Amino acid sequence: MAVVIKYVVERNGVERMTFTSKKEADAYDKMLDVAESLEQMLAKVDVPLSEQQVESLALEIAKRKDEFLSVLKGVKPETPKKAKKPETDADDEKVANINQA
């Protein structure tokens, strides 16, 4: 029989997430603290948002806080690089036809 230690993050009596690492559980708990603070801020904003929208937005900002902090400091966010289009057999066929001509 194995003994497994689990760390449970609980908010207002509701189990939110279970982790096997205390470090991960603490990080998630801290992220929830940030989201809760953001909810309070967003509730005061003069933009019509539902309670669910405020909660979702606050949680998403908390998850990506480092990116948001960079933007707030004036650093432009990195744009994802476009992946090269993979060559297809049709492209190879076109090249072969051009070479034959």
C-alpha cells in the first residue's frame, strides 16, 4: 500500500484543485488570491460586465500576470511567429513541371 500526500487548494469551503506538490499548490493559491483582488478592482470599473465575466477575466489575468505586467510596463508583447507552410506533393509537382519546361 502506498502513501500519497495530496495538497488541496480550497476556497470558501469548495475544493478548487488538488496537487501532489506543495510548491504547485501554493502557486495556485497565490494565483487565486490575485484573481480575487482583481475581481474587486474590476467590479469598480465603469464597464458593464456580468459577475461571471468579471470572475473569468480576473482569473485569466491572474494566470497570465507576467504578460500583463510586461504590457503595463510598456513592453510590447511578442507576436507568435508564423509557421512555415509545409511543402506538399503538389508543390513538388509544380517544381518538377517547371524544370521539365
